[in-house]
Amino acid sequence: MNFKQLEYFAAVAEEGSISGAARVLHVAQPPISRQLALLEDELGVTLFLRTNKGVKLTEAGRCLYQHSRQMFQSLRTMADSVRDVDAGVRGQLKLGVIYSDVQIATSLMQEYHRQYPQVELYVRMGAPGDLLEDLGRGDLHVLFLRSQSEQSYGLRKRVLGEDPLELVMCPETDPAPGQEAVPIQALREIPMCLLRSDDLWGYSRDLLEECRRAGFTPNVACHCYDTPMEMQMVQAGFGVGFLPRSVAAAHPGSPVYTKPIQGFSPKSYPILVWNDDLYHAGCVKCFLDLAARRQRGEA
């Protein structure tokens, strides 16, 4: 097994055909087919199922593809590290951000870019589960997530602060006009737009449980898949939401605003998450160091 065979193998797996891999690699098809055959013979397994529409990975093929991706990622990390030594802090920093952390993430990224302008920032916004999978594959270096507990996802984390969970509303859906906080009883029969019941952070579960303790079952008019959808539904007047205060603060000029619930003060914690088992290039370490200094009030 050699690097070229793995490069050809990965290209065929990603393109779904030998012809597609040939176009991407700028190599004729016969050499690719020959190297794949040699690779299968050496390993003693079938890596692809050949069909009229192309090829599909076997279970053995999927296993090899996963390991080869990790190897290629390690090689890219090694190259970044060499460049760091040669020309200061350079490379590519790959960040994953959930919607509710955008304001916090951009503030930290602005400071980082001022200090390390040679580093290329790659930023992806997505659902937490998808971002965690990308982190596990090595496609992202650091994630901006949320936590309401000591849950660590089996990874390192750094708490960046605390963010109160509050009701999100428009003037026409405000359950307690003129009041700074909303009595829990004012939420009886009030339509709510909440995150789905399997939401990772548990915002909705906290509010629903508080309503039940107050002796009523809340009127959930809409279950939203994610935070952007909940914000859109609240702004459209479908009902009252329940999210971190900073989410509404990130929309200046919007009619949406927040109010706390009287006697109920849950919090959400923006966090950084990363895999400490992987070797990180200098640019990643500098970003984590900056976050630590800012948390201590030194940046």
C-alpha cells in the first residue's frame, strides 16, 4: 500500500466513479484501475462494488476511506506546522459555529484576525450534531457550542460566559406589556414557538417543566427545528419563543426583544469545544490561547 494508491482510492470514493476521479486527478483511467486492483489484492478485500452507474464502497472500503481521510488530515496538519515554523503563525483555522453563538464567535474572530492576519479563517455554521461529527473527522478544529450542564461530549471545552434564557417576543405577542418581567401565569394559553423536543440544549424542556410546575400545560403552537426558524416564527407573530438573550441582541433593528420570567432564571453557557487528542497547528493553539486570555480578562 502506498500514498498514490490511497490518493486514487479516496478520489474514486468521493467521485463515485473511476472516470470522475480521473478528471479530478488529471490522470488516465487505466492507471487508476490498475492501482485499485493492486490495492485490493494486497489487502485481500473488495473495496468497491462495481455497478453500471459507477462504484460504491463496501464495508471494508468505508473503513479504509475513514482511515485515509484521517491520514490526509494529519499530513495537512503537518504541512501547516512546518509553515508555522518557517514564516510565523500561518495556515487555516477551521471553526464551526451554531446560530446562537454568532455574536460571541465573530467578536473573538475579529480579535484573532487582528493579531494573526496571515491565518485563513474557514467558518461553517451548522447544527451541533453535524459540527461535532466534522470535528471528530478532523474537518473542523474548534466549535462554538452551548452547554447547560457539565456535559463535555468527551472533548475539551472552555466556558466563554453565561447567557440568560428569556422569552422572545414581538410587541403584539408580549404576554405582559409594560412589565420588565413576565409572570409565569401570564403564559397560560399564550401560543409558543419552541425548539423541537429533542433539542440538544434543553431550552424548551426547562420552560415546559416550569409551566407544568405552575399548574398548566403550555400552548405550543409550533415546534421549530432550529434557532433561526424559531426567530422567524416569533418575528412573524406566531407566538413567544424561549432562547438565550444574546440571540435577540444579535438582531438590532428587529421588532423582536426578550423578557425574563419572574422567579425563573435558567442560563445557557457559550463554550468552545475541541479535541485535545489531535495534534493542532500553531494557528489553532493561538486561537485557544486567545480565548483563554479573554476569559481571564487579559485580551
